[in-house]
Amino acid sequence: MLRALWLSRVLARPSGTARACVLVVVLGATGVAILELVREQTGTAGFLVGLGLALLPVPPLMAAFRWLGRAAPGPWRQLLFCFGWGACTAALIAILANSFATEWMAEAADPSAADLLGSVAVAPVVEECAKAAALFAVFAFRRPPFAGAADGFVFAGFTATGFAFTENVLYLGNAFEEDLAKGAGALDSVTAATFFVRVVLSPFAHPLFTVLTGLGFGMAAFGARRARRTGLPLLGLALAMAAHAVWNGSSHVGRYGFYWVYGCVMVPVFGLLLWLAVRMRRRRLRVIAAELSVYAAAGWIGPAEVPALASMPARSLARALARTTGGRPAARAVSRYAADAAALALLRRQARHAGPDGYPGFAERERELLRRLWLRRATAAPALARAAVLEELLPPRSGPPAPAHARHARRAVPVAVPAPRRAELSASPV
């Protein structure tokens, strides 16, 4: 009976290891299926050419989204899960569903109308929902959860980059096979035109759509009400579908419809999101400075560390200083210290917005992050303090009082910061 009760509990709420195993199996199976499906449609030669060309925009896009999240970096395994979901599972769902819907509409109506409806009405809904599934999984099961719009931006970007990669392999592979059949030259080939449009001109198209969904999930993380936590992601998903439909429909609106939509819609929206990304990154660093001042006042971190942890150049300098004295292990300790400090600051900000009862796991997560900071403080603190001095981030001792946002953070903290006690923190490092 006890064994049956234990089994029912395990099945009712699978552990993190069980969820990870299921996700690995799903990604592996869909990855094999999508590779074989694309190879059948493009041929082996087209598949290899498309694969090589489609890989080119992936590192710059991943680096750009990683840059946005460097202020409080998320685990690589979760980012790679999003990329793999977009490249494998979401792409497989999109290809199968789009093909089925287009064939069904072609039999029920005019084939030309079926192509138009498939690209404008069906594809945006299917593809954006398939990509949003990865964001929902991270939003619902990630521990710690999203800490703001920037997290949604980054995870959505990785998901869409994976999806665009697989789609580019398919389009470029088909174009290459068409050029082989026609014997076209390199410059006037369909492959060159497809590469220019999809890789050079608009590599940010799919990330731009899905980022709207990611922003909805990220902003929903600060809501305690169910309406906000449900409505914002759905609003972001609807905007992503609308933008995707406008983009797909541009090729059906006159001879120059694509260029009009590209210049009047896509480029301004891309510029707006780029501005928003830079603003979110700067705001996140200000939040880190404000929230960490609370822990500096309590003695968990040194006052000189706060401005260094809120400055990306100072963090890089601190890693370099630690490497000169302690080698790569010391530099890694500084990186992990900075990441944990940023996570702690964002955790406290999220708890303040949620209220005393809105974040039930706050105290446990806070204690864990504080313990990890304390264990690495002997290595990281001197390097960060010296970096703050070299970067001239420290105000004069008789300078002005603390910034307004730091004073606000001290007043708005919902719970007291625990005092550091060495006896409780003598456990083995993590």
C-alpha cells in the first residue's frame, strides 16, 4: 500500500529529473524526424547545402540574445532546450500541420486561395503556438521562474532562432535542388536570392515575432492575479501571430508589397525592439544595484562590490583580475558570484512586487543564493572591489547620499534580510 501511495505521488508530480528525461526523448525523437523529413524534401545535396548556409546567422543571433541576458544570465541548458524545441519539435509540428491544412483547403477550395490562406491565416497561428509552447514550459516549470521581460525576450529569441534555422535549411535546400535541375549559375540562382532574403535581409523575422510572446510571458511573471498571468501571454501571442501574418502576406500584395512591409513595418518594429532590449538591460543593472544595496547594508556583500556587480565592464575586469591571481577557477568563481548576486537581486525585486504571500519559495531560494555567495566571497569580493576602484565606480566617502532607487529598495523590502552567520554557512561548496 505504501509503495502504491509513493508511486501515485511520483506519477502525479514528476520530479525535475523525470521531466528532463521526457524532454530529452521528445527533442531527440522530433530531431531525427525533422532531419529525415527535410532531407526527403530537399535531397541529400540540398540538405547539406541548406544546412551549411542556414548555420551562418545562428551564432550572431544567439550571441545577441545572450548579450541581453548577461546582466542576469540564465542556465545554458534551458536556453539550449528552447533552441532545440524551436529547431526540432516546433518545426516538425509546423511542417506537418501546415502541409495538412494546405492540402485540405486545396481540395475544398481553389488551390491558389489555399496557398494564400495557408501562409497568411494558418502558418502564423500554427508556428507561433508551436514556439510559444517552449516559453510556456519554461514559464511554468523553470526554477527560478522568469524574473522579468528580459528573460522572456531571451528565451523567445533562442526558440525562434532554432525554428528559423530549420526553416532556412528547408527553403535553401529546395532552392539548391531547383538550381541543380535548371543548371543556373551562382549569381543568378534561386539559392542566392533565397539566401539574401532569408539570411541577409531578414534573419530577425522569426525572433521578432516570437519576442512579442516572450515579452508577454516575462511581464506576466510580476502578476499575482490570474487575469494578468493569463492575459499578457495571450496578448503577446496574438501580436506575434498578427505580425507574422502581415509578413507572410506581404508577398501577395503587389509587386513591391514585400519591400513596403519590410521598410514600413519590419524595420521600425525591429528598431523599437532593439531600443527596448538596450533599455531593459540598463534597467536590470539599475535594479541589481538597488536591491544589492540591501544585502550590502546587512553585511552579506561589501559596499564596494555593489557598483561593480551593476556594471558589465567592471565584471569583466574583475574576472580578468581574478584570473591573473588564481587562474581560470578564480575567474569562474567571480562569474558565478556575479550571476548569483544578480539572481538574488531580481528575486527580491520579484518578491516585492508579488507581496509577502505572493512568492512562497522566496525565503528558501534567498537562503540558497546567499549561501553560494558567501562560499565564493573570499575569491570574488577582492576582485570586484578592485575593479570598482579601477573603473572609478565608487563615490567619494563624503559624497552625496545613496541614489533614490536604492533608498526606495530599502523601504520597500517585504521581509528582513537575514544576518550572515558563518556557523550556518560552513557547508561544502556547491
